[in-house]
Amino acid sequence: MTATIPNLPSLYEAFSTEAKWQKFWEENQVYKADPNHKGEPFCVVIPPPNVTGSLHIGHAFESALIDTIVRYHRMKGRNTLWVPGTDHASIAVQTILEKQLKAEGKTRHDVGREKFLERAWQWKNESGGTIVNQLRRLGVSVDWSRERFTLDEGLSKAVLEAFIRLYEEGLIYRSNYLVNWCPASQSAVSDLEVEPKEVNGNLWHFRYPLSDGSGFVEVATTRPETMLGDTGVAVNPDDERYKDLIGKTLTLPIMNREIPIIGDELVDPGFGTGCVKVTPAHDPNDFEMGKRHNLPFINIMNKDGTLNENAGEFQGQDRFVARKNVIARLEADGVLVKIEDYKHTVPYSDRGKVPVEPLLSTQWFVKIRPLADKTLEFLDQQNSPEFVPQRWTKVYRDWLVNLRDWCISRQLWWGHQIPAWYAVSETGGEITDTTPHFVARNEAEALEKAKSQFGEEVKLEQDPDVLDTWFSSGLWPFSTLGWPEPTQDLETYYPTTTLVTGFDIIFFWVARMTMMAGHFTGKMPFKTVYIHGLVRDENNKKMSKSANNGIDPLLLIDKYGTDALRYTLVKEVAGAGQDIRLEYDRKKDESISVEASRNFANKLWNAARFVMMNLDGQTPAQLGKPAPTELSDKWILSRYHQVVKQTNNYIDNYGLGEAAKGLYEFIWGDFCDWYIELVKSRLQKDADPASRQVAQQILAEILEGVLKLLHPFMPHITEEIWQTLTQQPAENPQILALQSYPEPDTNLIDSSLEEQFDLLIDTIRTIRNLRAEADVKPGVKITANLQSESDKERLILTTGQYYIKDLAKVETLTINAPKPTVEAPKINPIFTSPYWQTFKTISLIIIALVSLRVAIFVGNTTLRLPIFGMFFETVGLGYAGWFFVRYLLNAKARQELFTKYFPVKETSTTAEITPTPEKENSISGVVGTVQVVIPLTGVVDIEVLRAKLEKSLNKVEAEAKSLSGRLSNSSFVDKAPADVVQTTRNALTEAEKQAEILRDRLRTLV
């Protein structure tokens, strides 16, 4: 009976495959955590995106990083929980709703708080799930059964408990204080919600006259409209210019109010004139000086950014309109001295996108120092939490040291309403700064407290403000697990293991979580904080709404698939915490980076199809463990386990990008391009059965292994292939995500073998490249000569000669040491001149004549001897004739004779050597110290090849000439951008290199 061979479709359909598995994982609650699981807990809470949001590339990047880590630890056998959820985003939601009401010609006050909140919840239920559904498309392995929302019942209970505990401990208080006020949202914002921006502004100088008429002082300010609320002028007490003025009074222009001159060390004598106007109700530094010197606090600003009744004639004017009018009035009154251009930093509201206004307001605050100091103890004594990269530890610590009290009240309706009730019956039915208040868990409890103090007739009204959104999200790591109730989840999964987040919210969120957790749980909320960078655009610029350079990840998912996008984002990470760059064509909505990852997915898919077609319908488990005997088998197993070891180490140390790149190189290169090619002949039906079985076993084992290794990065395609490879049943299949992550077998790692095989691979690659350069047709078998002086290299090449001949299509392969090189004689140029040649010829003739004369004399003498006469005469005459013919008839013979008797001193000049016969009409290359020579006679048309090489050389030389001309042009070098000039230099270097290679090729075609 023939086994049924499971196989994959010819083309990978990412869209349908990914949708199928996302639905399956969620419907079957594959990622539902169980506190009773025996593994070591590993818990991550999602940085909750705003409920108003939609998926952007930053979300995709962060989610891909988290999911890679979570899936890895789940496969490592950890008891894994990833908690999903969203933040209620007070200001953002309120802004949306108020815009809707404005379109209807209404305000929130027209509909009332109850109806407004009904609309808010209706909007949340209808539109608030957009980003959650988009996160599902990323295939994140969260436990959706534990999804949380910062306004849900459980988290609201946690927020209430936290507020009351802090209040009862004296850590929450209500006070009239200077806050950052956002006129756009008409709400206070925290210091961390203020974004400093450098702007080109002005510094206005004007004079305040002394009340006694004895003169004036000159002050300078960047906000001249605030002078209407001035209650003093400050100088440094050590400033010799103004010491005598301290204690005197000035008459405030326009307002005609007497204000004192005070001495305060906060004043910088070097700034402006050394005299500083003091507006305690509208500047943080002035606020502190005002308290120190008991100055009046005069607020001139309404909450919408217009001026109030304390601004006199400017009442009702917008702050920036009033600025112009105040300057005009000062100029008309003759007290404006000058206006300077001045670049300075202006604080902007992160939400309202307008300059914040320091405003005196009654708000609720958290005493931050006790919380921050406790958190610092964890950091300094236990290095908890640990930051990756470590450089963020100092940034985090510095912020904890410098934090001021946290303003937690917001003048909004959407959010956690402050649990404080005011006895308005004691202050004329209104909430004022002095109205008695009662903090309680509900109105009934507050009423009981109020009655005990003011009697049965007391009337209460709840504080209309809500808590800062960051108050609830500061509780996120433990409130999501059930705190303040002692739940099993809280006991098992808290503290959480790793927080993955961007550096831009270390201060918004991370510091608040550590302070809240340290206070309420006595533990840091996570062991490790992995800080990732930003996704930059194709021009390496930070993405922002204002720059309009964001990238919609859903477009890329629709075009290339979720796995391709996820893998690209992770692979681009060059180191923990580093920004990544995403190549993107905005005209076509295409990305070559994501396309490359899609191609990688297709490569894996096709390799898996080939492997499964050659397993005779057997699964990896049925085939069993291989017992490798051949060199290629041992090599691929060594490489595989080396990659397993490397991947584990990288992920354990947050080297996610390096792990992804390592898998890419192994899967595409070692496994697909080399091992599969190496074993194809062994998979034929007529191949040796034992060798065929080993090849099948190794292919199956490594394919399943790489699917597991790659799964955290590309979960959908790996799940689909694994299901088919392991032949899982349609009902109740096992899931790849729940399999064990591969562990390395160090006994199978042979680094020496890998180095040897690298030489074989490089040799095969070089031969293939040389074939391509010479236009050798793919089916033509060639002769190749490999030369190396190294005995070790020759042994490696000999051992692997089968692979070289098979993959490089070599019929005749010789492997030997290079022949000794005969160096051409080195001749002094003086001996090659025409005059020297004439001199040599005359000298040789003279020598020949002298020799002949001596020979005649000797011959005559000998001839007189009775016996030898005739013999010597015959020999002498014969030798003279031979000498004349051999050495005197041609120039080459004369040169040889002269060099023999008059040796020439060697110089550094080397004569050109004629190519050896074995290199004539050949093409050669080098692999390390191995020289590869391929004879071309009879293989290709030499003349056609020469013409092709000459054409290429002419083209490259023309390009080099053009580039050289540009670089010789001083106008280009001086005026062009530095990167353009360097690119041109690099191009010239490459062109010159290519030209030299082509010349070398031509020299071998003799």
C-alpha cells in the first residue's frame, strides 16, 4: 500500500492562512493561562493603547517584539501569561465627544454629565475596539479571556482603593497650587505631559518707575502680558547694582499698583538686566518666591486662555491678543525700552498641542517624594527593575530624584471621578477652595462622615473632576491581576517578568508603575524593563503626525502578510534599544524590506514542500533520529545545533534582531541553498537506501527544528507548515506554539568541520560565479584545477570533491599544489638601450676573433705534434663553426652569451611573464588561499567572451573616467553634500576595482 504523501499548496497564501490561525488560536483559547501550570511563571502586561487609537507602525513594532519574547518563553515551558487591554484616554475621548456635540450646536454642559457619559460608553462600545481588532491581525498570543479596560469594574475598584489608601496615609492632598494648564482641553496636565519646544520669540525690555520718583529699574520678559499680575520685582541680594533698592517700591505701569523690590538668591544677575518681574500666580519660580516673601497671588487668566477681571482694560482678550495690546500700551506710555529676538523653550501641552499656561488652581496632588524615595531604594540596593539597555537606568533614576508632587486631578468627565464629596451646604451651595470635603468609597459613606460633623441637613456634591489617566495605568501591572483582592492570578503572576516599552514613556508610565507598586505591593512590578527604540521612516526621520510621514502597517500586512511585517520589524533591530529604519515607497505603498521577508517566507514554504515530497509520507517522528555518516550530514547538524544555541542565547539576552538575522542566514543559506541541493541525488529512488533514509531523517528533523525556532518570529506560516509536516488531525490537533523550543546538542557541534565545509561551499560558489562570468552554459560539464600550498586545504578539497563536482558541474577536477614559479631575470634598464646592444655585439665579435686567434695559435702548436696535429685541427675548426652559428648569428643568442659571462645586477623592475600554458584561455578566481582555474578552450567561444569582456571594460572605464572628472571638479567637491561626494568616491573605487578584474580576465585569454 502506498503511503499518502501530505503536501502544501504550490503557493503560500498569507492572507487566508493567517486569518485561519488567528481565529483558531482565539476560539480554542490556545494562549489562556493557567495559574496551576507547573512551569515557572512568565508574565507580561501589554502597554495599553488608547481606546481611541488605531494601529500604527509603533504599535506593530512593539507588539512584534513582545510576542516574540512571549512565544519563546511559552515554548521554553514557562507558565506564560500576556495580559491585553486598553486605556480609557480621558482627554482623547472627551475631545472626540465634544467635537460631535459642537457639530450638533451643543456643549457637554448642555447635555449634562449623565448623558455625556452615556454617549462616551456608547462610543467606546461601537468604535473603541478598533485597535484591539487590529492587534488581533498581528497574531499576538495574548490571553483574550483576561482582556482589561482601565474603566472596567475591577480596575475601577483598584483605582478607588489606591486613592483612599493614599489619602488616609496623608499622601494625597487638595491644595491651591500652580499647575500646568492646557487652555485647549481646559484641564490641568502633569509635568510629564508637557513637551518643551524651542521657538523663535522675543525678549521685551521695559521700565518700572520707583514710587519715590528717584528713577526706575529695567526688567525683561518673554511673556509681557503677565506683567498685569506682577506683585514684585526681584534682584539678587549680592548684586551691587541693586542692593540699595531692596525694600523700596515701584509703581506697576498700566495697573498703577505699588509693588516691592525684593532680594532673592534665585535671581541670576547675568540674565537680562538682573531685575526680574515676579508674577507668583503665573510662573513656577515666581510662585516659590512669592511664598518666600509673602507676595500677593493675582491670577489674571481664565481657564480658556482669556484674561479675567484682574487684567483691567484687557479683560476678555485672548492671551496672545492681549500680549500685543499690552506691548502697544507700554510703548505708548514711554516705558518700552527695546525688543530683542530671543530663542527659548516654551512648554506645550502634549494633548492640546498649545502652549501651557502656569495657572494658580485648586487641584488634587500626590506627595511624590515618599513614593519616589522607596522606588530609589529598590533601584540602588537591588538594581530593580533592571533596564535593558542599561543606559536607561541613569535616566530613570534622575527622573525619580527630580520629580515634584504629582497633580492628579483633571477637569474632565470621562474617567475615574474623584471619590471626594463636598459639604456645599456650608459654602453657599458651591464648591470653593475652602469647602469641607470627605473622601469615601461611595456617597453613603461620605454622607455618614458629613452628618457626624455638620448634622443631618448637610448637603453633599461629588467633586466633578476625574483622575489623571496615568493614575489608573500606574496600577496596571497588579490591578489587571486582581489587586486589591488576593487572587490566584496575583499570587502566581505578580511581579510580572518583563515590561517591553518605548523610552518615551519611561517617565509617563514606567516610573509611576514602579512608585505605585513599591508602595502598595512592596515589590517592583516587573523584573526587567526592555526599552525599544523608534521606527524611523525611509529618510531616517522620526515619524509624527505633524511630519505626515507615518506608515500604515495594515497596508503592508495586506500586501505582504503579517509574518513578513513582524519579521522585518524585529530583524531590523541592530541592538537592544536601537531605532530601526523601514524602507518604504510612499507612491506605491511598497517596502523592499518587507518584500524581502515575504520572499523569505516563500523560500521556507517551497523548501518545506520539497522536503515533504521526499519523505515518502512519513513524519519526523516516524522517520526517527538520524545516525549521520556523510560529511554533509555532520556539517548541517553541526550548523543547526550551533544556530539553536545562538538563537537561545540571543533571545535570552534580548538580542532579538540578531536572532532573527541568524535564522534567516541558516534557513535560506545553509539549509535551503546548500544542504537540500547536496542531498538531492541521495533522494532518488535508485539511490543507496541507507543513505537515502539518513538524508530523509535529517531533512525532516531540521525542517521541524527550524519551524520551532522561527515560530516566535513568524507564527502563522510556521504553524501551517508544521501541521502538515507532523500530519496533525483536523480535530484537536497539537499546536506548534505549545511545543518545546529546541535545545542545542553540543556533542553534534563541530566548529572545525564547519570551517572545512565553508571552504567547500566557497569553492563551489566561486566555480559557479566563474562559470557565469564566462557564460558557460548550465548543462556543460567543465574541468577545474584547484591549487593550494596548504596540505590541510588540499585534504579538505579532496574529501569533499564529490560535492564540488556535483554542485559545480565539474567533470574533471584536479587538486594539487601550485608549480614553483620561475621568476624572470631582472635586468637593469641601461642594458636594454640600443647603444648597449651595439656595444655588446662589437664586444662579442672582438671576443670571438681573439678566441679564434688563440685557437689558431693553440692549433698550430698542436699541429706540430706528430700524433695530435690532424685531430685537433679537425676538432678546433668544428667547434669554431658551432660557436659562430650558436652564439653570433642572432640577437637572442648573443644576449644569452653576454649575460652568461657578464651577469647583470638585479633591480626592482620585473619583466612581464608570459602566461603558463595551463592558464592560457582560462578564467581564474581565489578562495582564501585556494586558486581556482577553469580552462575555457572548447567550453566557450573565446573570441565572443573576449568581446564581451572588452565591452564591459570599456563601459567600466568610461564610468570611472566620468566619476574621476566629477571628483576633480572643485566646484562639485566643495558644494555637493558630503554624503554625495563620499558616495561618488566609493563608486569610483568600485569601478576601478571592476576594471582591474576585467583586465585580469582578458590577460588570461591569450
